[in-house]
Amino acid sequence: MLGETVDKEFTTVEDVAHTALFLATFPSNALTGQSIVVSHGWRMD
């Protein structure tokens, strides 16, 4: 599975938490209802 990621790393709980914190503190109302994928480029087909 790691071979299919961009940087050969798994997404961690910390990665998701940092993204959530960034989005929660983003100084704009323009991001509403957006999908943010935190996956290091890995996806299931």
C-alpha cells in the first residue's frame, strides 16, 4: 500500500488533526462544504 502513496508514508492521526486545526483556524468564510482528502495521495479504486 505504501508503494502507491506519493511520499511512501501512511496518513497518521496527527496528519488529520493538523489538517482539521488548519481548516478550523483558516481566516476565511470562503471554504464551506469542501471535501479535503488527507491521504498522502493513496486511494482505493
